[in-house]
Amino acid sequence: MNKRYFILICLLLVGSVRAISQDFDVVPKEISVETGYRYVISEQGGSLRYWQGAAVLADYAWRISGFNQRNGSLISIPLGYSYLVESDTANARILYYGWTIRHLFAKDRRIIPFFGYALLLNQLHFNEIKGSAFGHQTRFEFGTNFNHGTRTLPFAKLEYSYSRIPRLGSSSSLKMHSVEFKVGLRF
């Protein structure tokens, strides 16, 4: 008698799981690769000499809303690198990573504007100084995806970021305000 109930319960569970699993969609994912130009507008609390340079970034995003006919939002894990130059021998390097939320303002159009914000950790290295400093970065981005009917989606964006990096032995921190112009591809 117990075997019959056990088999019946197992069949009901398997049937329920199969029925539920057919209703779920796979969450769309998106990989982005971008490159661009970074310019430090101002810095406070230090003597930063590195005002401009190149930046590259790659991120892996998951769609968190907009699965049907609505505009969507994505959450991503970015990994980026900036190389700020003063001269041939003096440079600063910044490695950053964290979380980004990106909101799309259109769906299935040729031009899809977006707005995003990110909370990032960054690691700052100076060529002349051994070691590195860790800090945080808050970033806002405004841009446009250019939909041309293929799986590859080119985009352009303008970013503003505020970085704060504590300094040991000092009550003030290094604070940087930067703008970046980037272009890239989403897959």
C-alpha cells in the first residue's frame, strides 16, 4: 500500500515539474565589449597628474525585466581597465569591477536609448609607487544601442564617474570626477 502512494506522489511531482518547466523562459544574456577615452575633469585631495587615457571594459549582463513587450532592464558584472598617461614613463592604471544596472527606454526599434548606473570597486596603481590603493567608484552612463537587425548590437555612450580612494596616513581621500566616451558591441 505504501508503495502505491509513493509511486503516485512521484508521478504527480514529475508531472508537475514538467508542466511548470514548460512555462519558464530562459533569461536572455548579453555580453558587451567597449573601448573609449577617459578624461579626469578634476581631482581633490591629491596631486594627480594623469588627466586622460584609454579605457576598455567587458561585461556580462542578465535581463531582469522587459521579457514581453515592455522596455527592459539588465544587471551586469563589468570588468574594466583604464590607462591614464602623463608621459612615456609616468602612468596610472585603474582596474575596476562591480555591478551595473542598465535601463532600456525602447524595444525593437532602430535606436534604443539607455541609462545606467554602477557601483564599482577600483584598484589604482601608479608607475612610480609600489603597491596599489583600493577605492570605490559611482558611475552614470547615457547612451544608445543601434539596432540594425542582427544579433550584434553596436552602441555609443557617455559616462560620468566619481571615484574616491582613501589614503593611509591622511584624513583626506583622493577624489576624481571623470567623463568617458565609449563605443562597443553587445552580443
